[in-house]
Amino acid sequence: MKMTTLLSCLSLLLTSVAALGGDVEAGRRLAQLRCSPCHIVAPNQRQEIADAPPFEAIGRKFGFNSDMLVFNLMGPHAKMNFSLRRVDAEDIAAYIGTLAR
């Protein structure tokens, strides 16, 4: 019983560390390359498609829950014609987290 509890706690800890491990700079570059045609991805950007929320608003929407944001970035996206690998989604989530604060 103690071993199961210990392993569960360790698993949660490692999952949390992985979620926080996104590379903010890589996320910023990827967002500017792939997301900026529809979203405002940087504070100084002023062009976007009208119905696509800015990254700042997306960050506030998820209250910044990195796991939920990564999940949503990897899931189906109505207008996105590409998919993200988990590491890319974690990087973009880390970048969005810096905007939402």
C-alpha cells in the first residue's frame, strides 16, 4: 500500500515537472510561425482573424492550467491544418503562460 502511494505521488510529481518544462522561447518562435496567421501571439501584434482569441485571453481562460492548455493545443482545432507534437504544445503553453500573467 505504501509503495503504491509512493509511486502514485512520484508519477504526479514527474508529470507536473514535465508540464512545467516547456521552453518559452521555442514556444514563442513556434507560435509566431504557426499560430500568428489567426491569433495575436505577441503583445505588439495587431493582425488576426476576428474570431480567433489572442493568446493572452487563451491563457486567462485556462487559469493557467498548463495540462489543460497542452491537451487543447494537441486536440482537434477547427481551422488548424497541422497538428502539434506534445513537446511543441508544451512549449507553446509555456509561452502562453508568460502572456497570461
